[in-house]
Amino acid sequence: MLETFSLALKSIWSNKLRSFLTMLGIIIGVASVIILVSLVNGYMSYMTESFTSMGTNQISVELVNISTRYVTEDQMYEFYDEHRDIFIQMTPSVRVSGIAKVGSTQLSATSVSGVSEEYTDMKGYEMESGRFISYSDIVSRQKVAVIGYYDACEYFGSPDNAIGEKLKINGYAFTVVGVVKRQDEDDLEEGGSDDFCLIPYSVALKMSRSSIPSSYTFATVDTEVSEQAVTLIENFLEETYKNDNLYTVTAMSELLDSLNSMISMLSLLLGGIAGISLLVAGVGVMNIMLVSVTERTREIGIRKALGARRSAIMSQFVIEAAVTSVLGGIMGIIVGGLMSGFIGTLIGISAPPTLMAIMVSFGVSVAIGLIFGYMPANRAAKLNPIDALRSE
């Protein structure tokens, strides 16, 4: 076996350019599988982190309140208090349309929302300076605001300088009482995750000329009870609305599961498409091995005349095809590993090569070498020694 392996390596080395071109298809195929799967997995991780930062234990409730069917905030809070074993936080959420201003400067990209005092715990916010909205602010409808790190630095110079300053929302003057710690360590930009303004939801309701909120966010004690929590909320709302078209209950964990499922299918699809190139590479291996058998027909005849067994001839060509595939697979892993990290950096995600992608692509490349190398090897082993010796 060792002698056969040595002969295979010698044959590959004596035809370096041809062997490299044979390997090239395998290198490209293996590298393509690793790069595509790694990028998809990297994007999946990025999306998972994004959803996690939004809170995978959160449930969004959207209501369509009509004159005869509606749920007040008191009713929602009563429901929330009855199920504190399931929920740990809840906040009404009121989106304020309009433009915020600091002096004469418009904060056109800044989102303005009305929330409760539990919003900071729900989002995991920490205060850089000042305080968050309190329950007393909500009850007394105080015109106070908590702003993001970007707004504090961009319009007031620093988080500390922002405290006590004024900003206007739709003509109403608000006092900045707090600045949330920086959320995005990489980018501090207009419209980003650090560009927002939060006010008491009671004030936001008054500004939007509405008496009851139409949007709520719940946080469950654990993502494992999200399905149970959704059922509880839907049953509660069904009693009032009698029409499931008037409310929507969405668990973030369900969205994340659906997203992961879709991306996993995409990963398999792209991996399969890239795997086609491995199949093409296998055909290339077979063609080159057939050419090699034709070129070495006389050599095969001499070896068989000297007593070489059919199995020895076959194993020589199979091993030669396998070694070609293994070397191509190793080079493909190196190229794929380097390229996946480089491309991931270019598009701003972490895309390290996954062990599964490496193992599968390498295993397939070796298998292809063995499978497509078998036919030429079998042809060589079946050659009649006399006919082989007569070959020119």
C-alpha cells in the first residue's frame, strides 16, 4: 500500500500543471461551499444578535380600537398584574408623529415614542446621565424627555450638558432629564440606534389626541413561556373584541425562529448550488484519470506482465485520484477560510468558516475523488497485458 501511495504521489508530481488544473475545480468547489455557508451563518448570527438586542422575550400587541370595542390601559395593566408569573414588564407604546427641534435645528430622523417607566428595564437600557421617566411623570403628565447618546452629543455637546436643556416636539417644550448610554459601539449616526427621544406615554397620548394606547409591549419571564403568554393575551383580547382582525399579537421569539428556519434553508440551498461545482470537478478528475490510463497503458502492461495483481493496478489509480482530491480539498479549505473572513469583514459581519461546512465539503471532495476515480482505475485494471504491451 505504501508503495502504491508513493507511485501515486510520483505520478501527480511528474505532471504538476495538469494535476493542479485537476485540483482547481475541487479547490473552487470546496472554497465556494465554505464561503457561502459561512457568510449565511454569519448573517444568521448577526440577525439573531439584532433580535436579541430587541428582546427575544418580548411580545408586541397592536390594537384597532373602535367606539364599541376597545381595551383601556387600566384593563391592560389589570391583566398584566394578574399574570405576573408570566410577565415581568409591560409598557404602552405611543408613536408620536411630527418633528423634534433643538433651537432651530430639526431632528428629522429622531424617533419620538411615549413609553412607561418599565421601558428601560425591558430594553436593558442604562443611563449615561440623569434619570429615566418615572411613574410620577406619567401620572402628572410631565413634559420630560430621555434622549439617546447621539442626540446628547450632537445637539448639546455631551450627555452631562444635555440634562436640564430644552427641546420641542410639535411645538411643546420638553426638559431633558436623562441620556441613555451608547448602544452602538461602532456607529454613532443620525437615525441609528442612539438617535431617539422617549417621553411619558400619557403626554404622547395627549399630543396624538387619543385617549387610549393602541400598542403595547410585554416582556415574559422567559422565552420558553412565550407561546403560553401569546395565548393568554389573545384569549383576553378575544373576550373584548370578538374579532381577531382587530388585534395582532406577535412574539419576537416566533419571528426569530421563522427567520432562522428561512436562513437555514437558504444556507442549504446555496451550499447545494456551490456543491454542483464539486460534481463538475469530479468529472474533471475522471477525465484526467482516463487520459492518464491511456498514456500509461504500456506501463500497466509491463507491471501486469511482471505479476502485478489487478487490485494493485486499481488501487494505484484510485489512490492517485483520492490524493488529488484530498490535496485540492485542503487547498480549498485554506482559500475558503481566508476568503470567508475577508468578505465578512467587507460587508460588516463576522463570518468565520464553520466546522460543519469544512467537514462536509472536504468529505464530499474526497468521496468524489474515489467515486470518479474508480471507473478509470477499473478500466486500467481490466487491461489485457498483451494488448497493453502492444500499445504505442
